[in-house]
Amino acid sequence: MFSIFQKIFGGFLLGILLLSSLILYFSYQTIESDYHENLELQLDNLNHIVILKVKELVQQKDYKKLDSIVNVMDDQINTRITIIAPDGVVLADSRHNTATMENHSDRPEIIKAMNGNSGRSLRYSSTLKSEMLYQALPVYNEKKQIIAVSRVSLLSEKVYNLINKITQRIFNTTVIVFLFSIIGIWFFSRSLTNPIKKLAQASKKVATGDFSTFVDMNNKDEIGDLALNFNYMVKRIETLFTEVTASKEQMDNLINSLQEGFVVLDSEGVILYNNREFEDILEANYVKGQNFEDIISEKTLLKFFRKMVNKKGSRIKEIDLPDKYLLCSGKYIESNDEIIILLHDITDIKELEKIKRDIVANVSHELRTPLTAIKGFIETLEDEVDDKARYYVSIVKRHTDRLINIVKDLLVLSEIEEAGTKLVLKDVNFNDILENVTKIYEPKIKEKNLSFECHIEKDFPILKLDMFKIEQVMINLFDNAIKYTDTGSISINVSKVNGEALIEVEDTGIGIPSDDRKRIFERFYTVDKSRSRKLGGTGLGLSIVKHIILAHNGKITLKSMPGKGTKFIIRLPVIT
């Protein structure tokens, strides 16, 4: 892995090296091309001068004098001069004996000149055994006929030596500039990367928790601003870290002080956090990081945890373990993709409830016999006393009947609470329940001149219910509707909605005030106490209804407006 210094320095170095190479290459190419063009132009000019000197001698065929003149001119201009006849025979040459020279008719520059063009060629000379640069021009007579070819040439070695000298100077200059550039890049890279290196070292210290780190930098540029911001950030992080640490400690203390078992699971069921109470409830140690499947053996509790992980959402359930009762509540936190579960030990509460139920049941049983005896004696007295005493006896009888009804309802409620979910389930046609209830209350409906409607959805399914208890629910709701409705109507609607059986009992009676709706299902709670006493109500009917519906895993709610009526809504799971 390369450091920032190495990357910056190496990048600039590579760039300069590439740029220098390109400069050298293109400089050489340019110099070579320009020099060749200039040299060829000079040779062309020289050749024209030579033609002026040799033209007359060629026409006179004075080859000795011609050879002498080209030698003199070679000494003057230091350029080889060759005069060739149209048939390729060398007439004169300033540097070689013409008698031993080959025919030049096949030379490329001669061929071009014989065609009336300027011939140029860079090739190896078999005569001088060296590479030469040739330039040839045709020599015309007055009739514009080619009478010879004049050729001048230079050794290419001289040409390249001069080019190489110029290139060497450029190369030396480039090397010097390159070396100075390296030094400059080195200092520039160090000045750029040293502050970054300081910031990197400081950030490592901060990452380990050392918030005393301070970056001292005198730069007046963006890096200096970065250092100032870094120092401010470190102080801010230190403050926030202190606050978060204090908050975490406070949260840990609060959670560990909870009497309930507290646990946080991830979406896979792995325990992310828990308090000591959770471990005590499960009788396990060091459960953090484990999957709940590995530490929970009780089937009912395990099923609750599985539902929370698989279905998420919110859930509350009472779970009966061999030695304790737990109230389990779970909540899925979508933002964190985590699940929070609380396990509240309600064993003591359940035992108190059992004691209370036992007391109520025992007292009710004990009261039932003397109340029955009292009622019997009152009925006997009623036939034997005079009219004045009979009035008082009737009052005692009415209150005795009310006490007997209360005892009966208490016994029913105790029986339901004691039995819990122990229901006698069987296939039930809901039409049968409605017919039975309607027959019971048909006389009272006619007596109060109320209209009655009963609608059950076509193809409503056969349900698995405890028929006696559900019939008891409908009787209580129907009885209340008739009691608290003086005029108007009563209706029952039964349908299947979203996989649930929906049962609605609605009346146009006195309604229930908003303050009373929350407590309507409590024991002995009545909205209109004077009316309830007058009609013989015990205040236990709706409490019995609620317990029966809950025993069927259902739900009961109500909607009501004072003076406009009440609607009780029951939802039961469809179990076929």
C-alpha cells in the first residue's frame, strides 16, 4: 500500500518523466525533419550553381576540364559533386575515379532527375562505402533536352552528428530541468502530505479514545482550515462521547434495575442486550450473543419468541410456566430492525387473583344457601301478613332476589375465570343461537314496542364455539339492549370480515358517556346505577361477556353516543 507522499511524488515524477521523454522525442523528430528540409534546400541551391558551371562543359564534352571543375568546387563547398550522362555513365566525380564507377542509371535520384524532377535519396553508397544524402537535378540544353544529371551529396554521418549534438544539448538541458523538478516535487509533496500525515496520526489517536489530541498547524490554506475543524471536531466528539457514555451508564442502570426481564434481539433472533433479571428468569448466564433458540427450553415461551422474530409487529401474551406466570410483551423496532421483549413475573398477582376468586366463589357458595332460605321464608310471610306488612316484605324480597342474582353471576364469573380456556367446543350454527335468544326476549320486545332486526350473512360458516357460553354472551347483550332502550330499535348483524366472525349488537337506547366506556367491562360497574337497581342489574353481565369472548381468543369493543344508542362489536376467530 502506497502512502499519499509516494502517490503524489510518484505521480508527478511519472508525469515529468513522460513529458520529458515526449519533449526529447518530438524535439529530435522536429530538428531532424527541419534540418533535412534545410539541407535539401541548400543542396538544391548548390546544385543549381553547379549546373551553371558545368552545363557548357557537358555540351562541349570537355570531360577533363569538367572533372577538374567539380573537384575545385568540392574543395570550396565540401560537397561531393557527380555529373552523370543520360545513359547513366558517370562523366565526372569530385571524390572518385569515374573510370571505376558503376553505371548510375538505376539510382533512384537519377531516375527521378531523368524524368525531369528533382531527385532526393538517403541511401548507402557502394562507391564510398557510406550512407549519403543525394540531391539530383536534370541539366537542360537550349532545346530543353536533358543532356546530363548533376548530383550533389553529403555524408549522412555529418548530418546526424550535427543533429545528435543539438539533441544532446536538449537532452542535457532536459535532465537538468528534470532533476530540479524532482527536487521541487519532493519539497512540494512533503509540504502537502506532512499536514495530512499529522491529521492521520491524530485521527488514529482519537479512534483509540485519546481526545487530548491537538493538531498544531500554521498553514493558511484549506489544510489549515481542515486542521482547525479537526481540533473542533475532536472537542465536540469528546463532549458527545462523555454525554453518550453517561446516558449509556444511566440506561444500563435503569434497565438493570427493572424488575422485568429485558432483552433485545436482532432480526435473526440473536441476543444483542439483556439485563440480569432476564437471565434469572431463564436461569441462564452470559446469554448475550447467543440465539434465543439455544437458551429457551420451555415450549410456550419459545413459541412466543419465534412469533416475534418471524412475524415481528407487537404482541402481548400471558405464559404459564411450571413454577411461575409471565406477562410477555414484544415490540418490533423497524428503524433498527430489532425486537424488544419484556418478561414480567406476575406469579404473585396471579396467586392473589386466585385467592380473590376462591374467596368470591366460597362466599358466593356460602351465601347461596342462606339467601335461598331467606327467600323461602319471605314468600311464606308474603302470604300470611297483612297488606301493610306485605309492602315491606316485597321490598325485602326484591333485594333478596337481587342478592341471589349477584351470587349467581359471581359464581358464573368465578367458573369462567377458573376454567380459563377450557371450553367445550363443538360445531355451532350461529342461526341456532340467535333463534334461542330471540325466542327468550320476544315478549319483552313486544311489551316495549321496539322494532327488531336480525341479519346473518348468507353462507356464514359453521364455527367451533362453546355454544352455552356464547349464548350467555348474546343473552347478556340482548338483555342490556332491551333494558336501556325505551323507544326505537334493536338490531343484530352477523358477517365474516377479513377471516373473522363479526357480531354486532346495536340499540337506540340511552347510550354510554365517554368517561364510562373505559370501565364498562369492570365488575359491578353500571352507568345508570339507579336504573340498574330498579331493573335488577348486578353490574357483572358485561364482565362475564368479556371473559367469555377472551376465552374464545376474541375481542369485544363498543361504540356509543349518549342519547343515541350503543353498538357492541364482537370479533371471533373463524375455526372450522
